[in-house]
Amino acid sequence: MSQVLDGSNHSLQSSFEGQDEFSYKPVPPTAVVGLVLGLLSFIALFGIIGLGVAVFGIVVSLISMFNIRRAGGELGGKMVARSGLMLSTFFLVTGISYQSFVYAHEVPEGYQRINFATDISTKEFVQKDGVTSVNPDVLKMDKQKVFVKGYMYPTRQTEDLQSFILVKDNGQCCFGGQPDVKDMILVEMQGKNRADFYSGLVSVAGEFVAEAPTQAGELRPVYQLKGTHFEQARTSYR
């Protein structure tokens, strides 16, 4: 009888020891971090920062899986690390596909995409016979239907704007002084089209006027856009 009890106690003790070994197997912090990054990677659907989070999640999860495998069974968390890797990879691929699709279809039909910084503001004015004129590269876009992204220069009015100043980056509209004349476009919404102020990146489409010296308060933009389309930018890519 005592032998039976001893055998039973030995079996229970072995069972508990095995359970303790399983329960307290340490999980590397990188596995948890990788899973959290994988969950956060859903923001890859909305911008380039999210894509960066997804890539970082993939790297951290791979490092975690490598460390777990090298530990020879002394570390747990394999499923945690694998889940983080799968989530980050899924959202990275999905985010790239979705943003590429939106980017390809955000320009209204009949308009051409231009980049505010490279196609306009970096083009210096030229002087000939003492006369300053618009750069020939910019002049080629005169009277053309264009699509451009930028930031709205803040004014007292925030709703139902018929006109506003578009600047190339948010440093100029929020933290800087008066922008350079090449870094501004006076947008005049046409017909019943109106715009509400938005502090983030916006998209505007319309007829570009390459040389239209105008004045809007203390700002004197050289370029003008007869706006027909306005919306918050669908992607952060210019």
C-alpha cells in the first residue's frame, strides 16, 4: 500500500515539476514588443510612418524568434513572436498595396500631379535685361490643370473659404514667419466650391497660373491656382 502511495506521490511530484517548468519558462521582452508593434502596424494603412512601424515590428520579431531558437528550449514565447511577425508582415504588405492604389487614383481625371517643392519652390526666378520673371520650367505649367499637395496658411476664417494661401510645408504655415514668394500659391476656389481650414496635408486641383502677382493681406504670392477640387490629402506622398 505504501509503495502504491509512494508511486502516486512520485508521479504527482513529477507532474507538478513539469508544470512549473512550463509555467515559468521566460519569454524574451522582444517577443512582446514585436507583438505590440504588430498590432500597431495597422496604421500602415494610413501613412508612411505606419509602414516604418511594420518594418520595425518584423525586425524585432525576427530577432526574438532567433533568440528563442538559439536558447534551445529554455525560452518561451515562440507563438508570441510568430504572431507579431505575421501581423507586421500582413499590415506592411496590405498598407503598401492600399496606399499605392489610393496614390494612383487620387488625382482627378484630366489633371497632372506636380510636386510643390521640386516643381515650383526650388525653381529660382530668372533675370534678363534687369527684368525678373518666372522660371521657364514653372512657366510651362501656366494654364495647365494640375494637382498639388501642401498646407493651408492659417487665417482668422476657418470655414467656407473662397480663397486661401497654400504653402509647401507645415513649418512655414505653423512655425515660420512669412513664407518666400516661391513657396506660396494663392488658391481661388471657383464657382460654389469652398474649403474649410485643415492643419494637415491637403490636396488641391485646378488651373495653375504661373505668373499672377497678387496680394492676400501681408502675403504676396506669385503663383495662383483656380481651384476646382479640394480635400484632405488621402496619402502623405506628394
